[in-house]
Amino acid sequence: MISRPTSADPTHASYIQGDRLQSHDASTEERKQLEARLSNLTKERDQLQRSWRKFDISCYFVSTAKKNWTLSRQDCIARGADLVIIDSKDEQVRKKV
């Protein structure tokens, strides 16, 4: 189906096929959703980078919370991690300067 604008004004004179218009609307909506997702992921990445530190092939979450061993371990497990024993000076994770 082709629709023609009622206006004779050439700036409004565009022929839009019905299926193409619907496809355009769906693409526009999908683009908005993707842009929102990108924005959310970027914010999440930035938050993670403030808390996690990389060393070699490992990542460490550096917490400033004061907890006993049991609560600390529960917190780690909730983050998909576990407590570690660091046995080298190089592996000591320090705050970014």
C-alpha cells in the first residue's frame, strides 16, 4: 500500500510504503532500546571498575566494609567470587592513584 500526502508542499511530499513505515518504527524503537541498554551497561562497567582491580588473570573486589570472615565470605559469594589468600607482594591490590 502506498500513501500520498494531501499537501502539495514538496517538503511534505514523500511516498511511504506502509510496510516500510512499520519497519522503520520498529527499527527506531529497537535503536532506542539498544541505546538505553548501552547507557546502562556503561554505567555498570564504570561502577565495577571503581570496585574491582585486575591483576594478571585475576580480578579482586576491594571492599572497605568492616565484616567478620563469615559475613565477608557471604558477600563475596553473593558477588560470584570467594575470599582469597594473597601470598605475593606483587599480587597485593592497591587503590588506583
